[in-house]
Amino acid sequence: MRWLMWSTLIVLAVGGPVRAQNPAQTPVIPAPQQTDPQVDAVLNNWEKAMTGVQSLHAACVRTKLDRVFQTTEVFEGSAKYLRGAAGQTSRAALELVKKNQTQVFEKYLCTGNFLYEWSPANKVIRVHQLPQPKPGQIADDNFLSFLFGMKAAEAKARYQITYVPPQANDKWYQYLEIQPRAAADKADFSKARLVLLQSNYLPRQLWFLQPNGDEVTWDFPAVASPAKIGVADFAHPQLPQGWQFVQVPVQTQPRVMRNSAPK
């Protein structure tokens, strides 16, 4: 997944066309079974929910388990997203703070034209220029459209997706297990699991097994969509005292492109 280069922005995939409060119960992961009709049904409902996103405000928790050092790292925070109209790029913001270490944080702001990346250790804000939309179209070459615009058919072509039936007493969730097909994607992750809410097919949890054995889990305990946000929420950032902006050369910036199905 090319957008794993922007792994902290995966939380933006939690949006949907309705206001939702996720149930308190933690998903119980059942054993996977291959059920193609169920895969189609779940992916089609997921596609409708994701492409219907106009705005959202989400709480999120990212947990990373390091298998080598046997350590667990937890970041908590929130994300905002505002879809661009035709001919306009979308906007997003994400801020995460390390649990019990408030001085350690990750912050990103996408204004539509630029992606700002805070680096607290260096006291710099890196500025990445984003691709502009084609005339008369919504921008389709950046990571935001990849997250919110992927079609069910594209997902099935790119990944091996298995439906995992929920346990008999699980009435809240739908489960999909995802494995990469292409070599480039295999370099990013070995296996993934997407847990969707049964009520509206919004993501509740996203888990990745990385090639080195580390595990990354995104939990989305609460999502509001549509949200009370506007363009002003994604304005050019103010530079903190002692910090500086650093322009990242365009040719070195990672871009997310829609890849064709692997052969």
C-alpha cells in the first residue's frame, strides 16, 4: 500500500455519511473463511459509505507492537476531513500525542495544495506540495482520493480479500482479511484486517502485520460525519517560536497513484 508512507493518515478512512458512535465492545476476531459473495456485499457497502464522505471528525488510537523489543507504543488523538468540490482538492488534519509523553506528538495538515508535517525533534514543519486536480475533476492523484475513492473492484483486483464470518454472539461487526498481491505492497505489509460496523459499514478497527513482524492497530472509538468543520479549520499553519518551515523538493516527495491490478 503506497499510502503506508503516510501511515498516520490512515485514520482518514473512518468517514461515512452518518453520525455514528461505535459500540464499546472490542471486536472478537473469528477464524477466516473464503466466502466470495460476502466479500462482494461487504466491499460494495463499504464503497458506498466511503465515497459518501463529505466531512468528518474522528477520535483515533494507534497502537504499535514491536516484536523485537517487545514494546508497545500508543498514540491518541483526532482527525478532521473535508472533501473538496469538483475542481478542488480535499483537506485533512491529524494530530496524535504519545500516551504518557505529551511532548512527543505527530501532526499533519493537508490544506489541499500542501501537506504540512510537524517534526518536534527538529523543530521544523516540512512542506510537501501536492498534485493539483485535473480540469473539471476532483483531485485523483493524491493520497486523500486513494483513501476515500478506491472502488470495490479495485480493492479486489489489488488485494486477496477474505470474508471472516463473525462469531455467533457478534452482532456489531463485519470482518475482512486482506493480503497483498503485488511485490510493492508485500514490502509494506504481510497481512491486514479491516473491521467494519454492521450498522453503517464505517471502519471500527484497522490492523496491519508488517514484514518485520511488528503490528500496527488503528482504533476508531468515535466518528462524527457530517462534522461541523469548514475550510478555515485547514488554514496555513502558524510557525511556533523557534521553529522553521522546510520545503521538501517535489521530485523527492512520495505520491499515491492508483496502480493497475498486478499481473
